[in-house]
Amino acid sequence: MANDLSEGIEMTAERRRTGRRSAAERRSATAPAEEIGQERRQTPRRKVERRRQIDPTTCERDYSDSEIEFMRAMDEYKRRSGRQFPTWSEVLEVMFSLGYRKVAEPTELKAEEPRK
């Protein structure tokens, strides 16, 4: 009997309250042909120079000249290669391009004090 009642009944559930494009059209259909595709801006667009921080957690630190040279070389490599996170092999490649070579025996690394 339950099958007899459900036959021929079709149910749909509409979850949207309003249509996606319920807002009024802002463009007028009667716009002159020469205005189509042109900007309304009266002043020319200014190119804003974005300030790129090398490392935002240490931006108040005074870097040595060699540190700045290395950071700039890494930034240039990342821009040219399109890689945000280079591999250690690529970091070594950048260091070699700056002229760094292994000429002395390895030494122990000193741990720095945490910055406050």
C-alpha cells in the first residue's frame, strides 16, 4: 500500500531563499558603444609599491651587509624561479652564486639567545 501512495508523487527541495542574481543589474543596456569596457576612473591608476619584508619576525634587527646580500639573492632567486620555498640544494646554489666556497674546516655552530 505504501508503494501505491508514493508512485506519481515527485518532491523537490529548494534550499536557496533567493536566486543568485537577485540584485539589480548595474550596467545599463543602453550604454553607448564607446563607453563599453572603459573605466570610470578620472585619475590614472597608481602603482603601489608593496613593501616586502624578508622575515617579519626579525624586522627590527640590524642585519650585516653579508646577511642583506644573501637575503636579496634568495629573494631574487625565488622571484625568477617562481618557487616560494626553495630546497636546500637551491639555497646552496644561491650561496655558490654569491662566491661562497668551503675553504676551512667545519666549526661548531653557536646557538643564539632567543629574541625578546
